[in-house]
Amino acid sequence: MYSLIVFLPLIAAIAAGFFGNRLGDRGSQLVTCGAMVVAALLSCLAFVQVALGGNPVDVHLLHWIGSGTFEVNWALKIDTLTAVMLVVVNGVSALVHIYSVGYMEHDPHKPRFMAYLSLFTFAMLMLVTADNFVQLFFGWEGVGLASYLLIGFWYKRPAANAAAIKAFLVNRVGDFGFGLGIFAIYLVFDSVSFDVVFAAAPEMVGQAVEFLGYQVDVLTLITMLLFVGAMGKSAQLFLHTWLPDAMEGPTPVSALIHAATMVTAGVFMVTRCSPLFELAPTTLTVVTVIGASTAFFAATIGLVQNDIKRVIAYSTCSQLGYMFFALGVSAYGAGIFHLFTHAFFKALLFLGAGSVIHGMSDEQDMRKMGGLYPHMKKTAWLMWIGSLSLAGIGIPAVFGLSGFYSKDIVLEAAYAAHTGVGQYAYWMGIAAAFMTAFYSGRLLFMTFHGKSRADQHVLEHAHESPNVMLVPLYVLAIGAVVAGAVFYPYFVGHDYDQFWGSALFLAGETNVIEEAHHVPLWVKLLPLAMGISGLLLSWWFYIKRPHLPAALAQNQSAIHAFLMNKWYFDELYDTIFVRPAKWLGYQFWKKGDGAIIDRFGPDGVSAAVDYVARRVRGLQSGFVYHYAFVMLVGVALFITWYMVRGGVAQ
């Protein structure tokens, strides 16, 4: 069963990718969707058996690499953490596959698209089922490759190609650190197996190693390098710039990247490596600060974005920050719980945005929308559910949407850590919660309510999406409503220890999640108050007083420009890295390759040969008497040489 869960998407990708011409559009869709639905159902069964039943499984597939003492097996590690990720990855992917049947209806390359989606899913499955760092790295790079293919799927668009390259290159920066971390692990532990490394980790506490001329704590070094990889994959501050541009790919790709694959890889990796991170408190501090800063930073940018997909993209970046600072304060269950619920409402929002784009003739600018509710009532209600869940709306002690439970426990855990960075994370998270609710309401009001700003021709043709696109939204909406309440006891509640078993590791005796349940009442209520306040303010700005946003933007033009330009990170990186790299490349091209290598190498040799050839070619006149004359001269020279040589010899 476990092998089928992992390899069914690969089989489907091969079938659609290599035999798509024979299968046809419909055949490729049936094969890939069918395989993903079966894998999703089997993942639910695995979740029941492994996570709820407490029966972790290790499946040995084959001996992969053997070189001296370096031994790597290909095996599947199925514990509670993996089972949760299997449900998220295969569940969301199956719905995205089905949704794509309708969304990509008019695309001429359906088999290739479906093959890429299935390949993306397989790579993520290899990542989350890995039982060693090399296998983890295989899946890690696999999702990077698949994301490149999918972001640049519409390759005739220059913006899509540029976004794909940007995502690939920025992730290479993170992956370089991640690769160094794996090298360091093998150097220190003489193994890349999770079980061996994690068991030996306590013995390395306090040990130092020389790195770049400095003596540094070995576990801090390893975990910091691993976290650099997580920052790239999960788009954390400083390595986040690829994520918004990834919106150039088809909307189903955005949903898959943001809800189930790619960006969740970093969160999963840090959680999987909790036995290492728990023994490196300095790294946990960095994780907390970076996560909290990302949550705040991305939320500020989401306030002013006008592309409906980019608003949701920055929301993902912000929510990933929540997950990371939960991990940073050792609340691993809370971080994964938020990842789990986030998959439902974020996929719902992205696919809902795709439904809007589909019904609006590919329009993505919210400034050209408004008043769409009568034309897309089902999509509007579904996006309201997703947005309210994202904003963390609920009734305390009664019922709340999924985000209400997962976001609140993350914030409560940060407060309960009783550390300086924990307090920083809590207050950054509170500020981000307010902004999240505001830009969520802004998206809804600008898109579905108020006076229409759409082109009249586009508005006349605005329509609801077909059922093949809406049914996946219904399923995700159910998860966005009930997943938090249903699974709260298991992930972070009274069944926490039994549910997670040995999948998570805590170095200290204090369980932060247990402490989070006993924080003051105001700590628990403040996130909800921020959520409601943000929604009300967005209603005031975009429904009650729609002239206020433009007036405020004009009044505070410097701040507005700062946020619209995404804190000028792209411009900063362009100045520091891109332009110098282009200048250096130009110098190597013109002065190195052209002026030196070509001049004295191929061009110089070619010019000399050409010169000699042209001179020699002149001797080939075609007249017999010329050749006879040359022969006579030659004979005369030969006889002269012979006589001279003969005379010398005598």
C-alpha cells in the first residue's frame, strides 16, 4: 500500500508524459486523476493506521548507494509526521488534478501539464517519505525541478520564463546551504540515515568544528546550513523573492506549490530534524526571528497588492512565517497543525481565485473587478469561507474555522515560550493577524462586492465555473471549516503525546504546547480581536468609504510606494547581485573570451590559416605550362641540392 501511495503519481506522470499522444487529452487526464485519487484514498487509510492507530512503518525498497563506508538505502519512513504530509500532499494534489481538467480546458498541452503535476507530487512524496538525507535531497531537488517546469509551463510568455528561472536560481542559493549541511552531517556522523544521526546527536552537544577559519558549535553549524535550505524552499525573508513571481504559472500550479508541495518542504524538514534543532538553541532563535519577521513583512506587502493571486501568494509567505516561528519555540505540533489546516484554506483560495480568473476572461487585477457576486455566487461563498478561515475567525469555546484553531495555538505557543524571541514572534504574529484579516477582506470586497469596475464586455461574459472546478472547492471548503476542530485534540490537544509518538523530539522537559493552553485569556482573545478588526476596517475602506484607499495612498505616498515595491528587495538584489554579475559576465565575454581567447586562439589561428590558404590557392592556376615550369624548377633545385650534398660528402 505504501509503495503505491508514493509511486502511483510517478507511473501516471510517465504514462501522460511519454504516451500522452496515444492516450490523448482525456486519457491523460483520466490516468493522472485516477492515480491521484487512489493515492489520496490510500493516504487517508495510512493516516488512520499510522497516526491514529500508532503503528509507524518502515518499508525497505532497495539498496541504493554503496561506496566504502557510505551506505544509502531507498526506504520509506512512514510515521505520524509522514502520514500527515501524505494526506496533505496527495489530498490537495488529487483535487488540483481534477480542477485542472476544467481550468486547462483550452490549453493545447494538457498531457504535458498533467504529467508535470504528477511528477511534482511524486517528488514531494519522495521528500516526505525519506528515511535518510540523500533521499530527502533527491525529493528536495525534484520539487525544484518540477516547479521550474510548471512555473514556466506557458513558455511563450517571457514573464513566465523569467519567473521560472528566478525560482530555480533563488532555490539554488538555499540548496547550496542545504547540500553543505548534508555533507557536514556525513562528515560528523559518518552516516546519512535519520535514525543513526538522530541517535548520535546528543553526543555532539558542545563539540566544535573549524568552519571558514572559526571554531563553531557543530550542531549549530549543521542546523543553520539546513535552515538556509528551508528558507529557500519555504520562501522565508531574504530568499522569498521567487514566490510572488511564481504566480506566472497556471493557477492550479500556484495552489499545489502554496498549499501542499514545495513551500511546505522546509517546514517538514525542520520538523523531521527536530532531534538536531532541539540541541542547537541558537539556530532555533534564528528560526523564530526569521519566521516572525517573514510573517510581518509579507503581510505588509499583501495590504497593497492588486493582482488577486499575488495577494494570496504573500499570504502564503506570511503564514509560512507563522509555521516557522512555531518550530522555533519548539511547538512542532502547532507548526504542523497550521501547515495541515493551511493546506485546505490556501488551496481553496487559490483555486477560488482561478475560478474568478476563468470566469473573467483571464483578468487578475482586482481593480478591474468588483460586483461579481451576482455572476459567481458559489465561488464568492467559497472564497469567503477560505478567507475567514485564513483570518482565524471563530467563536471561542464554541466553534471556529480551521485557521482559528491552528493560528491561535501558534501564537499562544510563542507567548508561552517566555523568551525574548517568543515575545517578538507573538507580537509580530498579532500585527500580521490584523493585516491578514484586512487584506483578506480587501480581496473579497474588491472582487465580489461594491460597484463593478470591470470592462463591460468582460462583465457581460462573466460566469460561474463548471462543476469539475467547483467540486474540488467544495471538498476543500469542508476541510477549511471542520479540519481544525476535528484534529485539534490530536495535533495540539489532549491526545498530543499519543498522536505524535516518537515522530517529534523535545530536548527539554517543558512542553510549550502544554504551556500554551494556560496562557492568560487576553492572549487567546487578541488574535480573534485583530481578525475581526481587520475585516471591519477593510469593509469600511472598500464598501462604506471606497474613496479612502486612494486618498490614503496619495497622502502616504512614500509608504505606499515602499510596500508596492515589496520593500525594494528585488531592486536591492538587482543592485548588489544581478548587475555586478552581468557586468562581470560582460567583461569575461568581451575582454576575456573575445579580446584574448578568440583573438589569439580560434580567431588568430583561423586568420593565419585563411591567409596562407589564400596565398597557396593562387598557385593553383589550372595552366599546364605553369605546373611544368614548377616541376622544372623543382627538379633543378633537387639536382642542385643532390650535387651540393654529394660534394660535401666527398
